[in-house]
Amino acid sequence: MRLLLAATALFLVSFYTHAQVGFPYCETFTDEESIGSETIFGGSARLVDGVLRLTDAQREQNGYVYIDIPFSPAYGIKASFEYFMYGGSGADGLTVFLFDADVQNFKTGGFGGAFGYTQRDNVPGMTGGYLGVGFDAFGNYSNSSEGKKGGFLGGGDRLYPNSISIRKGGSGLSGYEFVAGKMTEDPPSGALGLALDVEYQFPLSSGGFGTSRVTDPAVPGYRKVFLELEPNPTGIGYLLKLEMVVTTEANEPRTVTVFPGIPFPYEPSKNLKIGFAASTGGETNIHEIRDLVVEVSNDAGLANPTGVDFSDVASCEGQENTYYITDEEVILPNENSSIRCLQFYASIDDIEDETGDICSQGKCREENRELVIPEGVFRAGKEGGDYTFFPNYGFTGQEVTVYYTITDNYGKSSGGNSMTFKINDSPEPVRIFENGNPDTIEETRLCGGETVTFTSEGDEIYERYEWYKDNELIEGATSEQYTASAAGEYLVKAYNRKNCPAISNIILVSFPEFPGFDFITPVVGCTPGQAVDVTASISNYDPLTYDYKLTGEGQTFLNDEMEKVSTSGAYILQIKHADLECYSSPEPLQVVIMEEELLADFRFEIQGTGVKGEEDGGFFPEDEFQFIDLSPNGAESWNWDFGDGAVSTEKNPTHIYGKKGEFDVVLSITNMWGCETSVTKRVSILRSYRLMFPTGFTPLDSQNQYFVPKFKGLVSGQLLIFNTWGDLIFETDDLSSDGWDGKLEGKLMDAGIYIYRYNGVATDGEKVTKAGKFKLIR
């Protein structure tokens, strides 16, 4: 018996009540919580109303379940179950199948008439398939349609409804040939000899649309199957026997033999597994099973295992000691058997005789998985021969004896055997030190490729050591020192002369990943000659937890030294944990410091006039200003703020203010590195109109023929001309008028002095009044 001692439980045991450990396998499918992990569901299979439903009455469904318990073909197998076919249009059916227990990536076969077992056109058959017994309501499983091989009367597409057929194994798209079959009702012409005798005939299905599940053996439509594969005593393979309990008349269930024991002469694999499948195609039915019992056929050929007595087994007070009974230490007489269940008893008289209930033989009784006595607690482990013993305090130096049985995967149990344990003192813990460090530590952090050597120290003489990583024994680690090169939690158990372990502290070995860090590149200094702060470009910069290194241009900067980098160029940036020596992979970072100052400048004028200010006549609200960028170096983007809420990103924009005022125009420019500067200039619009009168005019000269003012910014105006006596001699309120031509009633007036008066309104509503003298020159 292998011994492993632990200060705390290395695992917790969790079993369903009377947990399934092998054959006999019994499952009602009534309670989802009672189904163990050895029952594998697939496709559309699920529990519904106390049964296992393999398909609904829907097209192209395939559901299956298999029992993940390998069994040796040497003892054969038998199964019984109730099935229910109802509620659809009558197709297709279900199979009982056997397949190679060693196949990887198990998959069922095709849908429809393939029943999840055989190939269907280009869909491969079941992986590792050995035997498929099909209960075929529609009639396709027993013919050669859809790529199947063989069938009744040599094959073909003819339907053989209500037939039970046997197919052999295959692989992919080959094999799965028809072996034998029997029709249970209404054989077609030419197939009379292939059917049951008339008095035994029955339909496989309980009915079509609108029918329901029949669970009462006294009600017509009830069906139960008894299938047995007995090892062939005179050859390879099996003798296949199939009987059914069938009710076709109320209160008269009867047993019908379909196959009395026909040869299935094909060599099985080393181990097999059993399963059940159903499928639909273009036609449908609900397919269900329940009350499944699977057991060995040749039960008489099985023998009970034999245990051994264990004496003077060392245990340590106050510690959970873990032990293993290996398959080699006991006698397991049945082929390919192993320990599946371990049960404890306080005395030999407590061991119960094996019950006659076949289903109880393949289960572990939860009440016997744990034994509590004054000296301590025995608990069966999750593996067949694993168990633990926790001796209570106060029993040092004493011995305790308990009894056990083992059950193999065929449900066969040994008689009682004894275990005697000597309870020893638990030694003081040992300590693990990292070489070169006298302090006890909880964690060692390493760089990739590094190792650390641990040393165990304690207060006793120790005869052997066991090192563990993540609670797993490290093979070959048996000295007081161990060199760790992988991440994990490490501890050592140092065994004293009483074979009790002193258990150490746990040290975590970790290889911290380099932290992710973001940074901005390039780092730009916009002021010539001024150093830049690279740390400001690193997100979540944390020099207390991490170390940073910037290298380039023949210089190296560490952590806060990166705040003053004064040389442009290509650099690499790295980071590391502050307590480690390994840096991350280098990341490129560029530093750019401007060599000359970025300057902004512009000018403005009235578009198309050359007017630049008051000296040129001034600016007016409706004037269209042209702004022209004069920045001397490197601008790539422009942002104009015209001072009245309007903006522009053009290089040389235009703008109309539409009102008087003084406006501070700001030009901000940005170069390719993101450097920005600005300049401000003022635009002064002091008046809203312009009105200018000539001092004279020459009516007889074509160049100066009319007296009319020049104006801008007026919305209305009235021109009045008077002689020196105050007589009104001309009047117009037409802004587009040519003006006075020097005549009165068609006659040219004498040369001399005349008087004008002008009344107008500017665009901003300002009233305009002006008067003066001018000369008429002839």
C-alpha cells in the first residue's frame, strides 16, 4: 500500500448517494441530479418528464446516450429497458449499439434510417462501431438505401417497416453491413419467412400523431426490451438473444422472442462500451427510454476480488494521511478489472452480505464511504483505491483497526479485510529557505529562464523528503534541497524516523509577466534647446512598482532621469518589475526637439481693393476681408478665430463682419510634430458707411459730366441741389441715379457756386446728413 501523508486534505470527495462505479449499471432517468458523469448525453438527448428523450417528433434529429464504463467482451453483456415510440408520423427508430471503448472523439453516424449508427450517403458511420441493433418502425434501417450495405433479401430501397435488424461494425463510409433481421408485423410479399409468426406479431411504435407515452404494461402500446450478448462458447463473437415484453391487448402483456440466440461472429475490440441512439429523417416520432439496466451476461464467470490485511501502517496525529491501495496489492480476478469502490466498516460484523438486488451491486454506498470512530476519520477518495485517515489528538502511541471491502468494475466485492494503523506524534513543521536568504518568505519572483534553490530545515533528523508542486508529488525530488524552474506553489514533507512528515511552509514561485504600458511617440519639445519629459508620455507611470529605462543617442536614462531628455533621436523604452533584473523587450520611441521657434504671422485687406486700413479709406461692415498667412516655417494646419465667433481652418480664408467694431483676429498654427503657436491682430471697422462729394463738376465735359456723390454702406439717400438764393433746382432719392447734369428745365445753368444737401440711412440704421458747396464749371 502506497502512503502519502498530508497536513490538509488534498482533495474533497463528492459522491451521489449509491454512486455508480461500474456494472451493473442501473438508471431510471427520472432524476437529473442522480445521473453520474459516466452517462454521456449527445445530440438532442435530454431528460423529459422522467424519461430519457432521444428525439422529438421533428425532422432530422439525432440523439444518443452512452455509458462511459468500458467492459471486457469476455463476459458478454445484457441490457433491459423500456422504450416509447409515439406522437409522430411513424419514423424512424432507435438502436442499441456497442463500440470500441478506446476510440477518440466519439461521433454517431447518420440521421434518418441510419439510426445514428450506420453511414448515410456522405455522412460517416459511428466511430468504432461494433454492433448496432435497430428497432425500425419506418423500414429503412433494414435496406441498402442512403449508402447502407445489405439488407433484407440482399438489399435495395424497398421498405421493411416494423423490423428489428442487426448490423456489424464499420469505419467511416465502409462496413456496417446487414447481418440478420426479423420483421415484427405485416411482412411484404416475398418476405413471409422473415417475419414473426402471426400470433406473435406486433407494431414497434405505440402509434402516430396524437398518441402518448405508454408506461403501464397492462395498456396496449407498452414495449420493453431484453437484449443479451453471450460470449459464443464455440467461436468468436457472441450469441445474440432478444426478447420483448409486448402489450397489444389490454391487460395481456406477453413475452415475444425475436432472436433466440443467433451468432454474431465478429471479433470485438479489447474493451467495449454500450449506448443508445435514435433518429428521424423526413418522417418523425418521439423516441424515449427509461429503466435501463446493463449487466454482465456471464455473471457466473466472474469472481469476487480478494483484499489483503494491512498492519502497522504509520499515521500521524492531527494530520490527514493519504493512502493508496493499488490494483497490484489485491487480487482482481476478472479480466480488465480495477478497483472502483472502497468502503469502510468499524467491525467485520458490520460488513453486509451482497444484496440480491442486481442494481445495488454496481453502486458505492455513501454511508460506507466515510467511517467516523473515536480515534479519527476514514474517508474514501475519488480514485478507486484512494483513502485518507485523520487521527484525532490524544491517541498518540495507540493502534486502531478498521475493515474494508473493494468492489471492481463488474460490481463484484471482496470480503472484509483489516487495516491496522499506528498513530504517531506529528512533528514540528520544517521551514523552506531560499538559498542566500535567512528569512522565511512567501513568494519568490523570477525572470524567465531563472531558477531558485530551496533548502528544507527542521529540528529533527529526517530520513527522506518529498517535494510537491501545486500539491503534486515531484518525482525524484527526495533530498533536502530542490531547484525550482517552473511557476507554482512548493512545499516539502520531511519524514522523521517514525515515518511522520513535518510539513513546510508554502513558497510561491512566480514569473511575473511584464506589465502592459502605453506611451506616446514621438515625444516632442516645441521650444528649441529645452529638454522634454518622456515620463509624461507614459500612461500610468509608476516608478515605485516598476523601473523604466530609455536608451539612445549614446545615453541611458532611468526612471525620473527621463524627465530631462535634451537630444533628438531614436530611442528604445523598456520596463521591468522593480524587484527583478529582467527588462521587457525594447519598444521604439522617438524624441523630437525643435531647432527653431515656430512663429505665426498674417496680414489682411479688403479683397480685390488693396485697402489695408484707414489710410486707404477704412473698413466697412460689408467689406469682404482677405486674410493671408505669412507664417515663416513649417505650419501644416491653421485655425482662425475672427473675433466675432466665426472660425476657419483654411490657410488663407475670407470673412465679412457685417457690423462695426474692433475685432481681435487670432491665427493659431500647428506643425507636423504637433507644436502650436498663435498671433493676434486687430481689425477696426469704425464706420458703417462712406459718403464723398466732389468740389465741382463740368457738365460739358464727358469725364465729369454729373454731380453725384460716391458712397458705400447706404440703404437709402436723397440728394437736394440749391442755388445761392436757396431755390431747390434738383432732387433725387434714387441711389443708382447718375446725379445732377447742371440743367434746370432742360437749360444749362450758369457757372458758379451751388449748394447740396444729402439725407440718407446707413446699413446699420444710422441717419446720414451732409451739406456743402460745389462749383459748376463751364
